[in-house]
Amino acid sequence: MVMREMEIIYRWQEEQNCVELAAHTIFFGGGTPTILPASDLVRIVERIRSLWGIEDYAEITTEANPDTVNAQYLETLKEGGFNRVSFGMQSAVPHVLATLDRTHNQDNVVSNVAAAKELDLRSSVDLIYGTPGESIEDWRISVEAALELNVNHISAYALALEPTTKMGRMIAAGKLEQPDDDDEATKYEIADDMFEQAGLQWYEVSNWCRPGNESEHNLGYWRNVDWAGIGPGAHSHYNAAHIRSWDIHHPKLWGNAIHENRVPWAGSESIDEQMNIEEMALLGLRMRDGLDIANFESAAAMTIPEVTLAEFERERLVTIENGRLIATRRGRLLNDSMIAQILAAVGR
């Protein structure tokens, strides 16, 4: 079904005159793609190659639940062109994993990262902080366990609550504690300190790596490149057509559209001037590279007032280097507020 959607999307791109270049990155994620046999993931990569082509040395990644892969699975991925695996570690503390409904243990993570290294697959691990019942010490244990894996890339995300999920309903019913902003800020600061001491640098608000090990796919999102999202609920972004689209979320309804040979979008939106300016601020300040002030002011057709920039520096929210506004750690924690002030200051 995914391969059929790719054919439909390729046809749409041709009709819209926005046929893409060979793929620079491929990323399997959102959910647990590794519940599929490794051979199926490889088949999908081969279909991308036959439709769009794949650049030499392209980054090809899959997210992986540590329970669903082993050395043989990873070897099949490697033979099929994959060169990077992002392991969903989330936590090293059993009671936190239980709250997250994760069934793996840290031994799964350790053995799979070791197997990936043997195969010369780049490895990343994902952590989640702010789970109800997670103490500061629990979080330190998880960060230390991730660092002991000696990987070159770690992501750490605050728990995102959806009201319709099991956890969301339990919090609404008072059976679990509501995540606390101050607690999450403290945990972010702990992680940032520990990663930095281990030689990992932040390059995007939730991502750290050793220099040269950034996720090219992540960078593509934050640099607003084109991407085609395939599968139920996937989002796409096409600069040539000035639109962002999203697939039908429900798998059966998505499948019905595929069977009818039509683009399975639930909707789309036009990326107008206002949205482009907002996203320049949002994306720029999430990145270590920072927001290019001159480019932003040119797009907004207004100047960020000196008083606003001076206030940001006084509040230790940013540094200004080579004409770029770069968020400090305090600025990263107050990112949304800072972006709102910039947009208000330029009348947007």
C-alpha cells in the first residue's frame, strides 16, 4: 500500500511540475516501522530508488523499538542500504517504561546498539522526559545509561500528551500526575549539561550529537526543504507548489483512497507570506545555526527593533553572532515566548 501511494504521489508531482530530485534522506518513523519484516522496509527503499532515485551516500534511517529488532534484522537492513537506526530507548528505568507502555528493557537497547556498531550502522537513541512518576534521579539514570552506549546522536523530547491516548485519559481522570513545566525544564537542563560534558553538542532544541553526526533528515525539516510523507497521517511539504499536505489518518480510510488510485490527503494548506515569516522565526530559533536576521527582516519587510534584541540579550535569551540570532539554553526553554515577541515586534 505504501509503494502504491508513492506511485500516486509521483504522478501528482509530475502533474504539478514539482518532480523531486533523487532522495537525499529517507526516514521510516512515527510508530514502530520495525514491526514489519526488514525485507519489507528494504522493498520500500528499492521502490523509492526506482521512482525518484536515491543520492549516493544518502542517509537512510529507521526508528526501531528495541523489542522488535535483533542482529539478523539489522544485518538485513544494512544489506538493503540502511545506514542509520534510531532506537526508541525512552528511559532506562523500569517503572517509567511501564508507565509509557514500553515492554523492552535496557539490555535490549545495549545489545542492539552493539549489533548496529558491528555492522557499521550509525546509531541514535531517543529519550523522553516528563513521564508521570519520573523523578529527577530517574532521569539522571536514563541519561547516564544513554551516554554509556557511546552513540554519536541522542534526542531528548518532553512527553507530548494527547488527550485521546490511554495516558491522556488517565491524567484527565486523576490517575496519573499532570507533567510539570518546571520539572521538564530542570530535566532539560540536566540533559544538556550531561550531554555537553560527554562531547555532544545541541544542534536543534531536542537533538544533540558529536560534530558531523547530525541527522540529515532532521535538518531537512528545520531548513524547510521539500519532503514527501507516505502513509496514514504523514505530512508533506512542497516548496514549488507552496503547499503543505497531510494524509488521511485512519488506516482503513487511507487505504480506500489508495484503492481508488487517488492522492490520499485529508487536507492541505497554502504556505502564504505570513506563514513563511512565522516559520522562518520558528525554525531559525530552534537551530544552533540561529535565525539570519537580515534574511528574516527582508522577508518581513520590517526591522526587528533594537530594543527587542537588546532585551533578549539582557534577559540572556540569545546571543548575536555574525548577524544571526542564536538561542541560549534559557532561550531554548522560552522559545515560543521569544518567537511571539519577534513576530509582534515586526507587526506579524
